[in-house]
Amino acid sequence: DTGPEEEHCTGRTKYDIKENARFLLYDVNPGEGFNLRRDVYMRVANLVHHLNEREPWVLVLPPWVRMWHWKSRDVDQDRLKWSEFFDVGSLGKHVPVIELGDYIKKRAPIIDEVYHLQGVVDVTDWDTIMIDRCQRDTRFQQDAQGKWRHWYFGIEEIYAEKFNCLSFFGQLSLMATFLAENTTGKLIFLPRAENLLHGEYGEHSSLFWKARRSMMYAKPLRDAGDRFRREHLGSDDVTDNTVLRDWTTVKSQPRQAVGGAYIAVHLRRGDHLHVRGRELPSIKEAAKHVKKLLKKLALDKVFVATDGTEEEYQEFRNYLKKHQVHQFQPTRQEVGIYKDGGVAIIDQWIACHARYFIGSSGSTVSFRIREDREILGFEQSTTFNRFCGDEESDCEQPAHWTIVY
Ligand SMILES: C[C@@H]1O[C@H](OP(=O)(O)OP(=O)(O)OC[C@H]2O[C@@H](n3cnc4c(=O)[nH]c(N)nc43)[C@H](O)[C@@H]2O)[C@@H](O)[C@H](O)[C@@H]1O
């Protein structure tokens, strides 16, 4: 039962969606940003992996709706497909996936069962899963015909037949058992999927890293990043020893990546300054630190990934006048093509190829860059670094999330 819906996957990566397959759609708390959502994807993908140990299930990719951080008002960023940002064929090599838009082109836009996930009140209740009273307003409403209406990513024809709140605190395998044994619908929807946790050994398991490695960025974004590396930073994969092999065949990776002759910094500003201000440096202190690093590493180039303002970037450059400071600055036309989400990925892609990376405390943008560097095979001392706040006395450096194959 493969149809035109799967055509965006190349022949090499095309997977079958079995006739009897069931489908799992999910959503995340609306306030969460792009890179936290990527983490939730990994949890859901591994839930689908567990489900497939019993019967065929397919993960339905929820469209990307405009996020608060996507500030380009002149660009249409509503209901974007995953293929804008990721190589969907590669995702499909870990678990079968289909974009929601493609799903409803062929099948009825009916969700059979909704399980609105919520945490448990008593956090000592590990291994809890039960249909429960809803703890808060879920914004699901039943109409006169008994259909459950909701925003559903802005796709009006979708409705659900059944709705429940589900309290959950436990392993992914517990959720898989529940779905396999207590549900029968063709399409199941799990809103608030951030309530799922990573599986058995969490971030330290090969399953986590399989899901992570399958999240290859879309080729046009990688190409744009590679072009910038070549043209502005003199960096290419052969010289830098960062040639990426097909992740499905890689069983280990010696830490031999050299990286381009530049330091990459991720300077998270904007709303993070309010939430984690104490742990973020002033621009001046960040620049002072980078100056020291450049000297220590005998480098001259800096690549800056940031959501900061143009003023903040110029201030940073001014402190580093004697050095080459670069930023990926897309034209309006390029923003239209890549979207704000794609521009952030291009920044991440350039940053993860640097000889040395230093990120911002607590930002999932920095986390994802570090994971990419683990995948590329960098020495951990060049990766697990962060800026300290100017007044921070105990500036703990990021824990090493070591890749597992
Ligand atoms: C304060 C909290 O921060 C959490 O953000 P955090 O983990 O950094 O990471 P994200 O969840 O991805 O949200 C931050 C967003 O800001 C933009 N952004 C941040 N850094 C860069 C950069 O270097 N380059 C570009 N081009 N864009 C950047 C980008 O759109 C990114 O998805 C959020 O998930 C929470 O919702 C909350 O806002």
C-alpha cells in the first residue's frame, strides 16, 4: 500500500506502509520551541519503534505551525512539512513516518482516539498509566453530533471520535503496551507528547542515538551550510575529516573529526535572557572569552550563530576587530526558501563543523549542535563547552552526552 504520499522519499529510502498499519499522531505543548520539539520527536519515534515490535505502526508527522521564535512576518510559515527541514527518507529508516498532510490526502481525516497526555500528581507514582480526569482545560470540545472538535493544526476537516485524558509516568514500553492492548483505532492522537520520557536508558542508549542519527537535515539546508563553510570559513568535509557516512551502516566512529579552522559560538539571547539571564554572558564577556580561545587554539576565525539583534552582533564584532567574525546572513529571498527554522538549522550545521564549539547554557539549540558533533566524531573537549554568566560563581560545564551505537 505505498502510494504517491511516500514519493518524497527517494527510491533508496522508500519504505512500505503495510495495509494493516495503525497510525500515531502527536503534538507538543504550544509554547515549546523547535529544538525541544525535535527531542519530543525522538521519544515518539522510539515509542513507534516499540509498537512495531508487536504490529505495524506508522508515525504521523505533525505539521510545523508558526512558532513564536519565527519572526519573519513576510514568510508563510504555517503548516510546514517536515521535508522542509529534515530528510524524511532518513527518518523513515528508523521508523515508518508519513506527513499528516499526506495522510489525509488518502485517508479519512478522522482521529479514532485521542489520549491527551498529562503527568501524574504524585511523582513517586512511577509506572502509572490510567484514563483519568483532565487536570486542566484541554481545548477539546464535543459538538452536537458527538464529534470532538479541536484546533488540529488548523486543518478544519479533522475531528475525533473519542477523547480521554491519560495520566502517564513511566517508560516508553509501558505506553507501547497500553496502546497495543487498550486501543483499536486506525489513527491515534497523543497531544502533549512532551509528557513521554526517553526510553529505558534515556539519552545513553543506542535507541536514542538511532532516532537522533536518523534526523538528518534536509539536503538544501546542508548544502547551504556547506557553501557558507567553503566560501567564508575555508572549511570542507574532506579537509576537516567530517565526511558523514550512511548512519544505518555506521557501527562506531573514531573521534577523528578535525573541523574547520574556526571557533563556532552559539549566543542565545532574546527570551533566554529573561529565563536564564544569570547563566548567559554579556556580549563583552563572551567576546573576551572567545578572544582567549582564539589565542589558545591558534585560530583567527569565528562563526556566530545567534538569535540576538544586529546591535548585539555588531557589538560582538567590535570587540573582536582584529579577527574574522562571520554570521550566516540570508537574503529575504533565502529566508523565503529556507524559512526561519531552516536558517536556524543552517546555523547549527555550520556550528557543528567547527574545530571548537561553545554554546549557551540550557539552550536546546546548543544541545542539538553538540549531538551533531558527537555524530561527526569530535573530541568531547571541543564540544561540551558553554559560556558562563558574568556573575556566575559556579559555572558548571555541560554534561557529556556520549554517543552510543
Ligand atoms: C526560553 C526558552 O527557550 C527555549 O529555546 P531553546 O532551548 O534555546 O531552543 P528552541 O526550542 O529551538 O527555541 C529557540 C529558537 O530561537 C531561534 N534561535 C535560537 N538560536 C538561534 C541561532 O543561533 N540562530 C538562529 N537562526 N535562530 C536561533 C530558533 O528559531 C530556535 O528554534 C524554548 O524552547 C522555550 O520555548 C523558551 O522560549
